Amino acid sequence: RNLDVNVLEAEEILLSGWAYKCFVAGEVNKLVSWELIDKNVMDNMVKVALWCIQDDPFLRPTMKGVMLMLEGITDIAIPPCPDSSSSSA
């Protein structure tokens, strides 16, 4: 689910905003449930995913661009936060 409502804290968490915060903080390991993971591979997958969910369709890569990024042929720039409201928390 993209939106998680924590009843105990009465706080909504937007998945894309949380993922972006983990990425910026260098804590992409929080995004997966297993421990053995190549940090560079995970960083690249998260960057591509964040590019793909941008609100502005013109910022989203083409499928060809996604494939080139995932294959390591194209460099992946740091994506902007996909939801402006999540950057203020």
C-alpha cells in the first residue's frame, strides 16, 4: 500500500515519502526485510523507483531509460522528492 495509517500514533505515512527519506539518509536497508543486499544495487533501484513515481510526468523516465539505468548503462541522477509534503517533515 502507498499509504499506511498507523492507528496507534494516528499518523499517516506516505510510502514514497518514507522511501525518499530513507534514501536521502543512506538507510535504504530499512526498505527491505532481508539483510543480505548490495547497497549500491539497492540505492540504484530506489533512485529509479523514485524517478518513476514523480508527480510531473515529464520528469519520469521512459521504459527504455529505466532499463538503461537498471543495467548500469546510464547514470542515475539523484531524484527530487516525489511528494513535496513529505520533504517538510
